[in-house]
Amino acid sequence: MTGPSGRTFTDLPIDGTRGFPQEFPFLFDGRTYHVRLYVDALRENFGDRSAALELPSETAALIVRIERQGDAGDRKTIFLRKVVPQLEYDAEEISITFQAQRVALQNLGGTGDFGSQVTGGMRSRWA
């Protein structure tokens, strides 16, 4: 994936059919990161369960938490915030971006192919 800056990012293994929240380990540059994605949304978004949320909006956002795993198995949170498409964020030794952010309401707390599409990438800040 190419980020907004034109730099190359390694794709994160985000799978919209797994639903949200979702969490997965990601091995990058010899370190393990734990990525958690969830949607923070007001109740007013849930009228039509067949609809999808284009994020962010005034009433909903994609929240990303990244923890770096240490040699002893401990985890340190290095990133926790609402993310906006087409921006790159620095978090200690990495940069991340989340370009597509469409989440089907049926994928909030549920699995299945309902059209959710969230894409993201990671790269080294000093590469």
C-alpha cells in the first residue's frame, strides 16, 4: 500500500468479515505488535442495520490501539486514538495509516461478509 506521502506501507491483515472490534498480532521489523480496531459510534447510527458507516463522521469513528510486545511478553501501548483516512501517524518507531474506513453495522459485534472495508498499513519511521 502507498500512503498519502507516497511512502510504501506494509498492509495490515485487517479482515472486515471478522467484525469489529478485532485484534490481531502483527510481526513487523522483528517485533510483535498487537493491533486492536473498534468503532466508537452514537446510538443514532443504528436505525438501519443493513447500512454502513463511512468513517469518520460527526457521530462515529474508528479507534486504533497498537501495543508493542517486549522480549518478556509484556505489552506497551504506543498508539491509541481516532484515525482519519489519508493521514499518516507516527508512533515511536513506526508510522501507520488507515485509508479505507467503511464498516457495515452488521459487522459491529458480528461476523460475516456485509461489505466492511478497512485498510491500513505500517512502516518504519526511519526507513
